[in-house]
Amino acid sequence: MMRFSIMVGLVLASSMARADDNLPYSPSADVPDYVATMTVQPLVGPTAAYTRIVTHHGGWVRVEEMQATTYGNPAKQISVTFRGDSQTGYSPVSISRETSTSYERIRGVIETGQTQTHGSERCAVREIQRRDPDRSEPGLKWLSCVTADGIEIATKVFVNGSPFRQSTLVKLERRPVSAEEVALPAKLLDVAQWLHFDDQPAATGVKRQPDFAMRMHWKGAVRVMRRHDPWIYDEAA
């Protein structure tokens, strides 16, 4: 029971992170260049609204929000996210690629027939299916509002029927965007910046974490974690 409870929490926490929609939904790679400025409003908890800027060119995007930058390809469901750390100077990195066997992949899209207007732009509401409809899953629902030329300008996420987070368009610029504006800077993947933990003074009174290996299962999802201080290997599929 303990293993099951832990896994439920981990999977649901992962779903909440994905509900943040780091990458915009894209119906295809054939979307015009654009820069969209949006307001993201958490509807649960104390987190204040924040700004998201999405820059798109040739199927690739750069998303800037809350001291984090994500580079990716929505149609291919590939993303690389860098988060700044002002205290250590390091940049935590998250790399994701959804495949045909990934738990969180987009499995289908439903046209709801509804339309909305955001920032003078008209869009059609679509429900993005990320879970197997034949399984009993946490009650998560993703809505995306997409313009006629394929630009996502609004989103809304529900948890068990209650609104969890939404984003709305502030400004949309359809303009030429260079490849350099959305290209992943190679220097950000230089692992040398992660190999100098011994240079950092140990925090006073902090007990060294024990090494461990752990494998968890929940409804087809598998998560493997191994720790050898200060490194952690974490794989979910």
C-alpha cells in the first residue's frame, strides 16, 4: 500500500507539471512564425499569475516563463527545459521526448465545437487527450484554443472537474522569426558545469543522504530511481 500511495503521488505530481503546458499544442509543423505573449493564471494555491512568451519558427519553439526557458518541437513532443539557480549558478535541465509508449503522450484530439476570442484573435477549443481512455486515471482534462492557422492562444486545465490553471493571450505577433531565436544553444548542454559539486562548501548540519535503488509501478507506469550522493538517476516510462 505504501508503494502504491507513493507512486500515485509521483504520477499526479508529474501530471501537474505537464499541466503547465511548457510546449504549446500544435496541430502540425505547418504553423506560421509568431511570438505570443500570454498570462498564465494558477487557479489553485497561492501562486500569482505570470507571463509566458512563446517564439515559434519552423515547428520549433522557445518558451520563456518563471526563470525557465524551454526549447522544443510540439509536433514531435520533444522538449529541453533549463531552470536558473541564482544560489549555485547551475542550471537544472529536464529533457523529454514522448514516444508511442510514453504515459503522457498525446493520444488524440477532440473538436469541442466551441469557439472563443482572446486578444482579438478567434480560436477553436480542442480537448487534448493524454491518457488511455480505457483506464481509470486521475481526473485531468486539457483544453487548447487554436487559431485557424494553428497557433495556440489559450489553455485550460481541469483536475477532477475543477479548474486548475489557465493561460490567455495578451499579444500575438505574426512576424519572421530566425532559426537562431528558437535553436537550442549547445553551450547549455555542456555537462562541465555540473561536475564541480566538490567545489561547493558542504552546508552546515546537513546529513549525507544514503545511497538507494528503487523501482515503482502504477497502472502501467514504471519509475526507476537510484542515488549515489550527490547524483540521482531518475527514469519514468
